[in-house]
Amino acid sequence: MEILISNDDGYKAPGIHALARAMAKLGNVTVVAPKRHQSAMSMAVNLGLKKLAFKELPDEGPGRWYYLDGTPSSCVKFGLEYMYPDRNPDLVICGINHGTNASTAANYSGTLGAADEGALNGRKAIGVSLCNFLPDADMSVVEKMIPDIVKNLLDKWPERKYGLVYNINFPDLPADKIKGIRITYQGKGHWVKEFADWDSRELERRFGNSMETFGSDNELPLEEGEKAYLMVGDFIDDEPDGVLADHKLNEEGYITITPNTIDRTDYQELHRLDMIF
């Protein structure tokens, strides 16, 4: 099996190294990851005649490793075009993301955006995340359990299904505390207080990450009259208790698998409008 791996935390992140080790148990691994942190880029690509630096990383492993100084989706595009003559790896899998991609975080996620790029190109696609934002998060539980989960999904993948992406989120718990696996829908929620005055210590205070970790420049040049802000935010849970929302079941100690699709059509509304017009 040929497996293409990417992420949005950059090629140095521990999560992608753990995922590569795990996936090497299932097949041949090729990693094309962003050079820098690219969180919350969704499916953004590098247009505008931007020069994209590419580099082979022979000291990394297992498998073949490269970085592209571009978005996660651009990395998958590049990997499909240059690493596979027929653009046909058996699986595109992205992660392990440092931080949850449950609930509406999935709409912004660069990890899932990279997986979406695989699905857009007709590949089986999976995104994997751990509900821990720390750069030194313990990925060992995910690394241990994800091969069997992926194998089970691949063995039962609906071949007729276009644009399917499985969004897998692990709770930040040791193996003996995880209650099991649940199939869920994407939860609802929104962020408030999303902007704070620029403070290079704010990310570290909230997430244990430095600005450098996120690929940011502390020395932000300002023009006259400008004021600097930092985008952060507090999550407001709009989901009632006792439901099958992904973030709720993560909180209860379950690994969640949410089937997503890149098809944005609302088919129920399509049929309703068809009756009107």
C-alpha cells in the first residue's frame, strides 16, 4: 500500500513523525509536509505566482520525506503530482494534529483541508487529531491505536462514495482511560472574544506554544496608525448534552470518527427548491 502523509503543523512536529511510524506498519510512506506551521488554512492553496521552496529530507524517516514551503493542501497537490506517476496513492492521511479538529474546528482545519485535497483527487482520505495543543503532546496512544483503526476503515471503504473524508479525533487520555470508538456527527459551536491585543506571550499562555512555533514573527512591522491584534478566541458549546456530537464524546473519553464530505451541496434543500421552481 502506498500512503501519502501531510499535516498543518509542519514537518518538524512530533505528530507527523508519530503518524509516519504508525503508517509504516501498513505500507510505504511518503511525507510531503509544510515547511512552517500552517494551522487553520483549510483548503487554501498557494496562488499568485508565489515561489514555493521544496526540499528532500533524507535524514527523516520512515519512508521518503520532503517539505514544501506552502499550505497543507498545496503539499498534497505537490505530493500527488510529483511522488506518484499516476497520482494514485492508496491513502492520503494527515496529522497527527496537535489540537482538536472536532466540532466546527473542522471547517478551518489545515489538517482536514489537506485530507480534503486527497478526496478531491479521488483518493481515500483521513485526518487524525489529538485533543492536546501542546507541542510536546504525548502521541503514543494515537500511534499505537491508529493502524488498526485505519486498516478497518480501508477494509470497509465504500468504493462508490466520492469525496469521503474520515475525521478522527482522539481524546487526550492514556490508553486505559479511553472508553472506545464512537461514530459521530460534527458538533456545533462558535468562538467569541476572538481578537486580543497583540502579545507575544498570549499563545504560550493559552496553548503552551510560542509565536515561533506557529511560524509567526514577534517583530510585526506596523505602519503609522495601525494597531496589532492576535486572533485567539474562547469556544462556546452550542450543543445540548446527551448527543452524538464529536467534541462531546471526546470530552467523555471516546475516540470519534466523523464521516465528512467535500461535496457542499445541501441535498435536502436542493429537493425543496426543486419543488418550488
